[in-house]
Amino acid sequence: MGETIKPLPRGPDLYTPEQRSRRDSSVWTMVQGILAPLQFLAFALSLVFVINFLANGTGYTAAVVSVLVKTAFLYTIMVTGAIWEKVVFGRYLFAPAFFWEDVVSMLVIFLHTAYVLSWLFDLQDPRGQMWLAIAAYAAYVVNAAQFLLKLRAARVASHRSQEAVGTEYASGLSQ
């Protein structure tokens, strides 16, 4: 009955103070913040077009254009994200803090590129191309979830750091 509940151990912060400063002052952070929701919107709209084609056999051109637009957003966010990673962590890809997100991103790029090549060179029939787009989109959803969870963890860690500083400051005042 008299047991105290211990807080769960927390992992290392996502950013060092220097990395956090570089992140916060980089224009690439804002670029990523703008591109990510735009890419998600392109994905959501495209998914509707792709599913419509698969379900009804209509709207092939709209589905193709939407997948190409989504892919263009992906390439753009990957290039600018690599620049962001270089600015913040000193390497273009596979920084330890985002290693697994980058690994899955490579799968996402591979599948989107496979779709584009399949479409350009008519390597599959239209239904096969759209199923390849669905596979690319499934990988994208997993990757987006990875990044959202990582961003949430960074916010929690930042909040904990701010609370710790506040607690240290308050205890210093009471002494």
C-alpha cells in the first residue's frame, strides 16, 4: 500500500541543444512543415481517385495524374528533408535520430518510383499500376506515422526538459 509509483524511464532526447537550435533556426524546418501536410492532402485526394478507378474502372487519367502529383511531392519532401537532416544532424540521410524513418522512406521512394516507371514504360496494365500505387501509399502511411510519432516524442521530451529547468529554478529559489 505504501509503494510510490516511479516514473517510466525516458529515452534520450531526440535533439541535443545544438541540434535543437539548428532545427529551430533553419528555413528547412518551415519548408518541411509546409510540404508535409500538402503531401498528405495530395495523398488523400489521390487515394480517392485510385480507389475509384479500382472499384469502378473509371477515372484512370485522374488517378494517374494524382499519383504523379503525390510522387512529385514525395521527391520534393525527400530532397528538402535530406537537406534539413544535413543542417540539423550533419548528414543527409540515416542520422541516428531518424534512421528507421529514413529506411522506410527508401521503401516509399522505391515503390513510388516503381509506379512511375511502370506507368512510363507500360510495364503493367492500369489495374496493376494502381495496385502498385496502393502499395506505395501503404508504405507512405507507415512512414508518415513514424514521423508523427517521432515529432510527438520530441515535443514530450522538450516539454519534460522545460519542466525540469523550471523545477530546478524553483528549487534554487526556495533554498
